[in-house]
Amino acid sequence: MSGVIDTLIEMGFTKERAELAVAKTGTEDIQTAMDWLLSHEDELGDVQPQPSQPAEEPPSNQNPEEPEPQATPEEQVVRSIKCEDCGKLFKTHAEVEFHATKSGHENFSESTEEKKPLTEEEKKEQLAKIEAKLRQRRLEREAREKQEALERERTRIKSGKELLEAKKKHDEQEMRKLVEQRKREKEEEKLARQRVKEQIEQDKLARKAKFSGQPAEVPEVPSLSPQPPATKPQMGYSEVMLQIRLTNGSSLVQKFGAKEPLSAVRLYVEMNRKDGDGPFSLMTNYPKKVFGPEDYDVPLETLGLGPRAILIVSKS
């Protein structure tokens, strides 16, 4: 690993950063180590890589005036690896792999030439390239983070609009349902008042005929919902709408199931009456029929109270 560390130091990284990159990546690939340093430069603090000091020349006892003896082929030592395509020298196989990957060169050979250390100008140039690359990566990261923030804001606004549209649609549906329900209630209330008026008119004619001793003439009163005689139960309906007249003149309007017994009506009157407490009976006025205890368990449709009928509450 020392060759990778030396190369990183020559490229301008500090020894501590170079050793940390090699330890983290666990590789002899100079490109992998350098990529790790560039991608983790924020985690390594604000300390910028400093140019390394040139290695000191080992002392030589040889007299510079004396010519260096030529080595025989057996004494030649491989000092570097040379790229036959461009002539560059490399110290380690990691540097060779990095150069081959970047340049696409394939022809390399061992050489006795020693790779010279980087000059101060070369080191400054390498350092400037690394700093430029760091700045470029930082700008790209900031632009990417800005774009992601814009996308998140667009998504939030879109979700908010969809939520408001869904709520508005739901409120409109609920309002339509409420309007339709009120319309039905008003129509039923109108029909109930009409039937009460018809019954009152019939009661007047019956009393008049009783006191005069003459048969009562029942006029034709227009009705929005004609009601057949209560003595003949009508089949084919499942609900019964009852208008219940209390002793104080007020009325209760309630819908019951056709199969429910008369006792269900008595219970409803006991719980909702506004004319005081006390025993009471239920009866129809025309034709008059007072219901007794034997009728309480009989279904409403069997008693002829349907699909619409009027019941009168009388004190017992």
C-alpha cells in the first residue's frame, strides 16, 4: 500500500488523508482511493491538502567528477514501469492500472529508469486540478440538492391542491344530500298536513250529521296521496307512515315497518309525547276504531294502518 500512499502524497494530499483513504478502501487502486478522498472531502474537515515536501536526495559518497560505472545486464535493477505508447514512467502497478484505464494504453514494460519526483510547479498544478475538481463536485451537489428541494415543494403543492379538491367535492356531495333530504322531509310534511286537514273536515261533517240526524255527506277533498279505508289492509308495502295526533292538538309524524306491531307505536308515543303523562289509548277516527290490548302484538299492515294512516291519542 505504500506505493499508493506515496502517489497520493505526490498528487498533493497529506499523508494522513492518503493513509485514511487506503485504510477505508482497502485497495491498491489509486483511482479508487482518490475517488474516496474526493467524495468524502466534507467529512475530512476544512483542511485543504498541502503540497508535500520533496524527498531528500540520499547522500552519495561517489565523487561527482568520476563517471558512474556502467552496470552489466545482470546488475540492472528494475526501477519503474514504462508506457511504450506515451513514454511515461510509473512506480507501482496501481499507477499503471490507473493510467491504462484513463488513456486506454496497453503496452507497458519494465525500465531501469527511475521516476523523478514531482517538481514544485507540477505539484502546484496537481493541487490546482484537485481543488478545481472539488469545487466542481461541490457545485454539482448544491445544484442537485436545490433541484431536489424544488421537486419536493412541487410535490407538496400538488398534494395540497388534490386534497383541497377532494374536500371540496366531498362537501358538495354532502350538501346535495342534505338538500335532497330536506326536500323529501318538506314533501312528507306537506302530505301529512293535507291528510290532517282532510281528517278534520271529515270529523266536522260526521259531527254535523250526528247532531242533525241526517247521513253525512263526505265531500271530495283533493289529496296528494289517496288513502284507502283502514279496515282493508293493503299488501305490497314495507313501510307505514303514521300521523299521530296528541291530546293537546300537536302531531307526531313517524315511519314504521309494516311488520312492526302496534306496541312499537305505543312505545314511540310514550317516549316522544308532549301532551303530558298518563294512560292513553290509540284509535282511528274514520271509521272509528279503538285499539285494545289484544291488538298490541298485531302487525300494522294487518290492522290496516298503511301505507299511510292517522292515529289519535285519547286519554284512558
